[in-house]
Amino acid sequence: EEPPCKPATTTLPQGCAAVGAELKTLWSFFTVLTFCVLVVKGVFEAIPHTVFGNLILFLQLAGVDNGKVVAVMTAHFLAAAAGVGLGGRVGDCLAGRIGVGGRPLTSQLSLAFNVPLTCGMLLGGAPNSGNFWLYLVLVTLRGLLGTWTNCGTNYPIVTHIVPALSRTRVMAWGTAIEDSIAAAVGPILLAQLAERAFGYDFGAAKGRRPRSAADDISSAEALGKALATTICIPMILAFALTSLLYWSYPRDIRKLQQQQQQEQEL
């Protein structure tokens, strides 16, 4: 059940005063430990989203027909849409059964599913067109099981740790910070890992040098390793950070309830 929300009774500031008030509100969010954990965790969870589109190039280099590449990506997006709803349902069920610990558990389950499915898809075998059905099945399962963190954990938690009138702002600020940092870091990290650590040849990929089928497979292997690293390591870090929520989330709920009770007494 959503926490109660009372309508605002004060006049909203204008101009520079509004900017100052918003920055003050943002600072108040950072005084809540759970919000800080969610933001750092959210950055690690958002980095894979900024690079996952490179799966298209990976599949093309592996020799998968463009029509089948479209089928794989479409399956992922449709499965992810269903997975978001499933994740919300799982989060609600776990929270109802075991209390506040159900929310962090939902996120960790999703991350635990996501990592092996991603590794299996990108590192499970030599890239080739014969792996189409493997790619299709794994990407579908990843969409269904690996998309629970926001709807099942992050959004429900963040609405319970701030005053009712700040719910939309805390979600907006959290999402903006997470996605901005992830967008700045993810693609650069992928490019550096692909070229410097795993030997991806950007010159051949851009047509600057002649390219053979063997070069494509070699590039697919390098890109697959870089993608797996850029996706899985941040998710493992997010899994570890989520463990902090078992302690901070109930603590911050109690803290907010005490503040609200003191305000009512005044």
C-alpha cells in the first residue's frame, strides 16, 4: 500500500529561490543512507543498459543474418517488458511474505539470474550463426528474469524513505544521476576494454582495412568478452551493494516514521 500523501499547503518558491530549494532538497536526499546506496547501485545497474545495444554488432560479426538479429533483439525487448511486470509482482510477493527484506532479495535474485545468462550468451561458445537459437533463448530469459531491480526494488524502496511530497523528486533525481553517470562511463569502458584488453580491431570494423570472415569471428570474440565484462562486473558490484539495504532500508523507514511522529506532536 502506498504511503499517505498530504497536499502541499505552502507557496512554492520561484526563480533562484526555487533552484536553491531544489538543491537543498537534493542534499536532504543524500543524508538518507538508503538513497545513497540506491544511487551507487543504480549506476552499476545502468551501465549494462548503455552498452547492451552493441549486442547487435556482436551478432552481426558472429555471422547471424540481419533478420535473425532483429528477431533476437525484438525477443529481448518483449521479454523485458514482461519481465518488468513480473519483477514488480515478485517484489510485492516477497515483501508481503518476509517484510522489508523482500525488496533487496528481489534485486539480488534478478542480478543472480542476469550474470550467468549474459555470460552464457556472450562467452558460452565460439560466436557463429549456428548459435542463433542459443542467443534467442538466453536473451529472452535475460529479459524475463534480469529486469526486476527497478520495479521490484529501487522504486518501491525510494518512495518509503522520504516524505510523501518528495517521492517524485527523489525518483527523478536518482534516475537522472544514475543514467547520466552510466551513460558517461559505460560506452567508454566498453570501447577501451574491447580494443586494449581483448584486441578488437576498430580499423577493420570501420572498413579501413580488408576484413575476412576469420577477422569477424575474432572481433566478435573480443567484443563479446568486453560486453560480458562491462555488463557482469557492474552487476556483481550492484549485487554486493544491495546487501547494505537489508540494514539501511528498515533503519531509514523507522527514522522517517519518527520524524513524522515528532512533526505531528508539534
